[in-house]
Amino acid sequence: MEYLFVLSDKGGWWLKIDSVKQLEDYHKKTDEARYEATLDRILHGEDPYELLEKAPDIKERIRLMEDPSFKFLQAAYLKAGQLNCSVLDGVRAFKIEAGMHELRLIKQSGAVYFNSSGGCTSDLSYTQFCRRKELIFPDFTEKDLRYVRYPNGGRHWYVFIGDMQVKDGMRSKWNTREEAERIAKKVLNAQ
């Protein structure tokens, strides 16, 4: 399967998914890692509210609240309470609810976009994109920059960052190398 990553005009890489098949593939490849720590917490009998109560100070509470496995644990407990079911069933219900939401976004907007943390949206504008055969989010550095001027009288400069050709709106070539470097650095900084 090929993956389309887009660089939001507001910054940050997102995976664009526009079909049920792609969504299923995404979840098969990411859910285990995403939920593994949460399931470990559940199997060890951790309760999110007890963890917060036992936190020695506000810094520890904040650290807990920022931990993705804690967030999923808390969501599973809330869902289990709403449905009057086990916490594991709460995880399952939470996953189903999230999947239904993602399917609705695809149906309504034509695509759903996921960031590297698993957050999603359907409202995204972008001009930069790259396609990859692996589900690995781009993370380009200055070492990945290449400036190309084609031989045999080529007057324009083209910029590539890793496996992506740089664009500025609809523009993909520049009259000077300095112009090309300025745009490339802008794109790198937008990650």
C-alpha cells in the first residue's frame, strides 16, 4: 500500500486517508502500539483516578495527563462507566466509536488526516506532500536537502527534501539558488 503524507499549511505532517481499505490498514499497523501500554495498565489493575490521587505533586499529575496511555485508560474507564461494562469492553467501545467517527469524516469530507500521535481531523490545507511505501512519517533535516539545476541549459533551480519535491503553492522551480534555499528552509521549519 502507498501512503500519502501531507504537510499542513499550519505545520506538521499528516497521513491522508480517503478509503475504508486505507483506514483498516492504518489501524492494523498502529493500534497495537497505541493501545499496548493502556492494556498493560488495565491488566495491572491501574485506575486512572487512583493514579491521580496518588500523584505526589502537580508536576506528576500533569505528566500523567499528557501520557497517551493514561489518556486512553481514562477514556476506557469513562466509556465502561457509560455502558456499564468492563474496562476492556470500554477500550473496545472506545475504539469502535473512534473508528465510526473516522468513517464519518471520510464520508463527509472525502478524507481523514492523522498526525503521528494518532490525532485526526478532516479540515486541513496543504501544498507539500510525499508518497511512501512505508507507514513512516517524514522527518526531514537539512541533510536531506538537494538543489538541482538540470544540465544542457537549465536555468531554474528545483529543490528536493528527501523523497519530496518542494513546492510553494503551484510553483516548483526558482530562478536563483538563494530563492530555492529560502523556500526549502521555510518547509523544513514548518514540520
